[in-house]
Amino acid sequence: MLLSLLTVAAFGQEADTILGDYFSVQKTDEFKVRISKNANGTYKGQVFWVKDAIDAKTGRKWKDSRNPDKSLRNVPCDRIVLFNGLKYNPEKSRWDGTKIYDPQRGLRANVTVVREKDGTLRLKGTLMGISETVFWTRIQ
């Protein structure tokens, strides 16, 4: 029984290595994401900073205007939830089990996340057999 408790604790520690703040560049967008842990043990990734977040024409923050969920189209660009419900898969040493949102295209795709040795996250989004991989760098 003690061995099983230690195993569960080790998986929890490995799973929580994803927690923290990350920086990424996709196309011309630079942004920072915070990954936090939900009460149910899954993980959430939410944008908290976007370079050039202000629309030069309106003087207001960009909104998530491409979101397929119309109720989320007024969310400011620096508050967008990119994924929620991400689960750690100890058998594959990765996180998966949810979709990631791409606000540039207004699409959701299945996501797998792998933590590299240097702390960088490799996120692979797959939609209809087409995959794209992006990297998020941990902010020290």
C-alpha cells in the first residue's frame, strides 16, 4: 500500500511540472500563457499577456472575434483560455485528453503536450489528420 501511495505521489509531481508561465511566438503574435491546476486535477492554459494587444484603430484591446462560441467573442485577447481539462498520461509521459484553441484561426484541435528536458513545452495540435507543433518556453 505504501508503494502505491508513493507511485501516485510521483505521478502527481511529474504531472505538476507543467505548471507555470510560458512565452511563445506564433506567426507574428507574441504571448504569454499561465498553466494552472484545476480542483479536479486537470490543467488549464490561459493567455495573460499579448504583445500589441491594443488595436491601433480603436484604441481597445483585441477581442477573440474568431471564436466559434459566440458567447466568447468579447473576451479580451489577454484572457483567452487555450485549453482546459488537460490530463497527465503517466504511461506516455505526456499530457492529453482535451482540445487546444487557436484564436488566430478560430479552431479547436486535439492536443498532446510533452515537456522537454529544458522545460520547454512541445504542443502538437491535430485536426482531421493534420498536425502542427508549436513550442512554449518557460519564463524564469
